[in-house]
Amino acid sequence: MAAITGQKSEGDRKHPVDETLPPFKMFTSGLQHVAAMYAGVVAPPMIVGPACGLSATETAFLMGASLFTAGIATLLQTLGFWKVGAKLPFVNGVSFAGVTPMVAIGKAQSPEHALPIIFGAVIVAGVLGFVLAPYFSKLVRFFPPVVTGTVITLIGVSLLPVAFNWSQGGNAKAPDYGSLTNIGMAALTFLIVLVLRRVLRGFLQQIAILLGLIAGTLIAIPVGITHFSAITKASLIGFPTPFHFGAPEFDIAAIVSMCIVMLVCMTESTADMLALGRIVDRPADERTIEGGLRADTLGTAISPLFNGFANSAFAQNIGLVAMTKVRSRFVVATSGLILIVLGLCPVAASVISLVPLPVLGGAGIVLFGSVAASGIQTLASAAMEKGDNALIVAAAVGIGLIPIAAPDFYHNLPKDLLVVLDSGISTGCLVAIVLNLAFNHFGRRDTDAEAAEAAQGADPQIPQQPARGAVDDSGEPATTPAH
């Protein structure tokens, strides 16, 4: 009887993902997640705002809106409702994937139309993603590490020039652009972040970038490149007024570009859900991925209402879950609430605008470089010893680098195409997907199988290889049916 009772107790025990923690630990653990992803949330609006002609005050408003919408998207993901939400400790925030195409849209449009066109495109992309979520979740095997790794690498590499521009001062027309003072502050901040990452441990190590920004800003005050105008004009309490920058406008080229970004975000989130599911010992099945993608896309569709952008999973928080072993999704839900509170406090958002661009550039090199490193790490599991996979990466990265290495490469093409082509992430992703399908899914299995058998017959010491094209989800030669 005792054994039966014990078995019942074991069966009734909650999974660590569904456990709640004491209030203080819930708050501090949630705050740790916010600290780990805070710089990543505010960086995209700090890039997009100036590109759309916003002032420092308006950019601060945009950052607050991004914090607010990231909190909403995180709550959708962790708590969920109906068939929405992965219900895993999953932090959502503004996706880096959308930054480059949004900057391209901002530069191609007049300031009064740039953000409305961006918001209209994000809404359409979010709705499309929500509709596609149940179908996309069935296509996981068409997005192996060779594709996701290439895309994530291009995201980081595409954003590094932004960090270099910040390091010089951000405004190429300014007299001090590229001055020794600006580059020196960027280099000093870069070194501070590296030293903090090396010497700190635990929670403090996780917020090394944030601490580096604070230290760099404090040092920049006596240097004379820290400005307090935005914080003096900000109110203590505010609300992201719906459509603050105007009603959404719908431009076909911008919509196409953001829909591609949405597919990229869905690809990233799928990979992140698979990884997080293994870490928390609750494998992400098709239903979990479908719910997670619905949360991503619904959060994306809602975000423009409050002046936010496309949302997706934050990979750095997955590493935090693995390190701390705190697997409760309610901890991450708490971080979502903290993000909402920060978004409702313009003064808190304006504090970030105190950071001089050279300081942000020095930290940005580490931040954006870590995104590229994450993509390279993913490619390490992409069976690169296969010549076809190496060719896929080479072609996709090569095409994706064109807008960075040769910004005027497409200048003679129609303007509407430039919104897509000027984004190395979008073009690189398309190339990676198409080539992966061509080489790894639509190969001539019969011919390749015969060639493999002939090769084995020539040398009995060579083990028989599976036919080219028969691959599993990870890009490895399949020995069992693809799942």
C-alpha cells in the first residue's frame, strides 16, 4: 500500500517547468533573465529609430515600447492560452533578424512614413506567421542546422557594421566622427566587457554587457560625450500610446521583406524550442512548437499596436536556464511582468539613451559577435564534412554578405526589390533554404545509391553509405525514417 501511495505521489509531482518558486526567488531569478536580455531588447530600436529619423526622445519612447511588447510576448509564450504558447521558460523580445530590413525600409522612405510602413509590414507578417504556425511546425526537418546556423551567423555578421559605426560616433557627418576619443571609448568599453566576462561568475557574469555599458557611460561623463537631454524630458510614468507614430501603412515590398523575416524568426524559434526542451527535460514535440510559434507570431502581430517590432526567442536566456538549472516557466513569466513595468516607465527607458554611441558600439561588438558565434556553433553540428552542406553555407553566406561588402551592388535593380536584396539576412536565408532542399531533400536517390554501391564494390573496406538526399532533421545521413 505504501508503495502504491509512493508511486501516486511521484506521478502527481509537478514537472520542474510547471513549479512555482518562493516570491523572492521568483523575482530575483526573473530579474536575472531581464538583465541577460535587456541590452538585446533595446538595441534594435536604438538602431531603427535613428534610421527612421527619430530624435533621442522618440527613440527612447520606441525602446520603452519594445520593452513593453517583449513583456507581452513573453507572457504569451510562458503562460499561454488555448493553443498559444510553448509553456516553456522561453523569453521573447525584439528579433535582430528584422533590424537590417527595417533600417533599409527606414532609409528608403520619408521620416513620416517609415515607421507606419514598418508597422504595417510587421502586422501582416505576424498574421501570416500565425496562420502558417501549424503547418510550419510540420516542416522542422527542412530546417536543419545547416540552414538555421547560416541564418543566425548572418544576423550577427550583418549587425557588426552597425557596432563599428556606433564606435566611430554614429553620425558620419559629425566633426568628431571616427575621432580618437570615440574609438578610444569604444575600445575601452570592449575591454571592460571582456574583463568582466572573464573575472565575474554567476549572475554578475550574465550581466557583464550591462555592467560594461554602465562603466563606459560613467567614464564618458568627464570625457564629455554623455548627454542628458532625453532623460530630463521623460516623464516618470507613461503608456506606449497605440500607433503613436501614425496608423499602419501597407507597402508590398516592405511586407514581402518582413514576411521573409517572420519565416527566419520562426526558424530560429523552432531551433531554440528544440534546444530548450532538451535542457529542461521536456522535449518540444510538434504541438509544443506549434504553440510556441503561435505565441511568437501573435506577439508580433500585436506589437505594432504599441509601437513594437517582430518578436522571437532570445537564445542567451536558454543558456541562462542551462547554467542556473532554474526551469520554472513562471520565473520567466515574472521577467515578462518586469519588462512590462519597465516599458511603462519612460524614465527607466530613457536611462538607456544616456549611453553614448561609442560606448554602445564597444559593447555591441561583443553582443553582435556573440550572435554570429552562436550561428557558428550551430553550424558545428551541421555535418559540414558533407561537401553539399559546406557548399550550401558557402553560397548562402557569400550572397548574404553582398549588401555588407558591396552596399551598392544592387543599385541598378528596381527599388522595390532593394528592400529584400539589401538585407543579407533575407537573401542568405532564401539561398540556404532553396539549396538545402535541392541538395538534401530532392537529390536523385536511386542514382546516388547505385554510385555508392559501385564504390563499395570497388573497395570492400569502404562501408556502405546511405544515398545522398536521405538525411534526418540534423542534416546527418539518415539510418531511420526522418521524424
